[in-house]
Amino acid sequence: MPGFDPDRAWALHPRVALRPEPFGALLYHFGARRLTFLKDPRLVEVVRRLSDAPSARSACVSCGVLNGELPLFQAALASLAATGMLVDRTSGAPASPRPERVHA
């Protein structure tokens, strides 16, 4: 996905909360009022480790993601970045900023 570089440092957006659930976790963005379900426990762990890892790729590797699985995990992380759930830690911006809708 354009805009997502797995070799950059990423983190949850400051307005996103991660809530553990039996199936994995819920991510809720308080600014965009968006809810995302994470159904893979390893993806949940990768997302948790992003803020301490030097890159998204290294967070995946530290969670035991195999080389053959990296494209799937990178696609999932790219999707989270594109929806504003993740931000690039060096710039603080999502991968593909989208204007937030104003509801009247």
C-alpha cells in the first residue's frame, strides 16, 4: 500500500485505544470514531510492540512472524495506517491522511 514503509517506526495514533478481547482486540479511534477488530493474536502483539520497535518489520520479527508471513502482516499494518489507526513516529502522521468527516 502506498505511504506505508515497514522499515519506518510506527505507533498507535495517540487517540486510539487498544482493548484486549477473547478473539484478539478492538482498536477505537476517538477522533474519527472508527472501530477496528484485530482477530489475529500475533497482529495484536505486533501493534502493541510498534511503539518500542525501531520499525514495523522489526516488531513483526520480534513477534515470531516468519518471512513468508511478512507480506500479510505488512498489508494489515498498512491498512491500519491508511485508516489513521497508526502514525509514523518520525512525522506523527498517518500513511495516507484522509480528511475526517464532520457530522452535522
